[in-house]
Amino acid sequence: MKSPLPLGLVLAISFSAVQALPLAAQSSSPSPSPSQRALVPPDPPVDLSGPVGDEALPSSRAKQRNPVIEPVPVPTPRDDALPIPTPTPTNPPEVSPSPPLPQPSPPELSPSVDATATISIAADKSVSISSRNGTFERVGLQPNQLVEIIVRYPLAKIGRLIVPAPLDGGEIVTSEKALVPGVDGTIRFGFRTGQQPGVYQVALLDGAQELGLQFWVLDQRPARDVPPIINPGK
């Protein structure tokens, strides 16, 4: 006859057998069949209509990605601040104009010449004559022709008064009755001949000497009856 087991050993064996039963049941349970697996509900679909990007993030994370830049306060100028110095405008130094260069003196006339004259008888044509012994060469003109006369005196005559006067008709054209030779010794005036052909003379009076300009108004008479003139082709 066998001896009975101690009571504590029996209790321990019984507790171990109880714990092993669930594990054996789990390992021995069959895997679900394909039909059983089809009954498992699928995962819910993802909703793409909602916010994406930063909008889907929590407000705290969105603020971290797009931080708000606060405006920098502009300091208000103080009443006791020193004013900014303003530069005083300065005018550029005045440059005085250079004095005109002295004009060279014209060459002196020959001692045998009393004066010279230039008669402008057309826009592009002039005649040069000279006076010896008080008389200029004779110049041929047309009736009622207006010419410009420039007479050049020796430098000793500068500052003297010269009065031109017609002796045989014609007209002196000038704004002044008496003319004064300039620094180059010249005077300028106009003379208009008369209608009648023949001689026309103009006296140049300076109180101490008289010079005579001579003109001849041409007509249809033969050349042999015309006195010598310096411009026969006129």
C-alpha cells in the first residue's frame, strides 16, 4: 500500500495545471479560414477633403513654421535732441572776364598817299582807290545808285572830325553829320548818285585838309566821250 502525498505538494500541482490550460487552448485553437477572415471589417478610408499641409497641423506647430514678424518700433525724436546741422550753400567764386586782347595797329599808309577808300558797288563787288594830292581816282556808277564808302586815313587823323559833303548833287547817307576815324583810322558812310549822267564829287573836310571823291554816272554816250574811270567795265 502506497503512502499518501503531502497536502502542500498536491495544491502546488493543481495550481500549475490550472495555469497551463489557457495556454494550451490558445495554441490548439485553429486559425481562421479565408471566409472567416473576409468577415473582418477593413480599415476606414482616409479623408483627403480635409485640410492639408500647415492647416492640418496644430495651431502651435503652424505658428512655429510661419512665425509672425512684429513691426520694429521707430524711436520718437526727443524734443531736447540737438538739431542736425544744415550746410550753408556757397556761391562759386566769380571769375572776372579776361580783358580783350589789344588789336594790332593797322600798317601806316605810304607817305605819298593821303588816304585810301573802298567803294562797295554791289553785294560781291568793290573797288579800291587811293588819294594823292587830294584827289581820288574816278569811279563809274549807275544813275541813282547807292554805294557804301569806307575811307581810311593815316593814324595821325584818328580823333579828328571828318565832314563828307556832296558838291555836284547826290545824297550823303549817314546818321551823323561829322564822322570820327576809329582806332583803325577809318570812317564809313553811304552815297547815292543823281539821275543825270556826269560827274559827282564828294568833299571830305577835316578843317585842315580837303580830299575829293569823284564819281561818274554812266549813260549811253560813246566810250570816247567818258573821262577815264578806274572801273571801265561797269
